[in-house]
Amino acid sequence: MTHLKVTLTRSSIGADERQMATIRGLGLRKIGAYRVLENTPSVRGMVKSVMHLLTVQEVSNG
């Protein structure tokens, strides 16, 4: 199974409350912070809704 490396690259200051909640739900707090998450439909949907604030890389679990 593949994983996604999600990095917060832009500030969430101008984002609305739903976008900020999505960023927190992904486990990101500060610019430059990253998480490696499973590539599931729910995670992909969360990433898609705040794509303008993130960079995403696909990584293998090996």
C-alpha cells in the first residue's frame, strides 16, 4: 500500500474555519510540518480541499 507525505507549505491564516479544521485533522500545525498518511479516499478528499496550502508526495511503505 502506498502512503502520502503531506507537507504544510503555506500559512492557514487566511483560511476559513473548515479549511483550518481540515489541516488540523491531517495532523499539521506549523509551516514545514509533514505527516505520512495512508492513501485512502478520505485522506485524499481532505488533501484535495486544502491542496493550495499543501505539497503532496506519494511514497511507498518500504
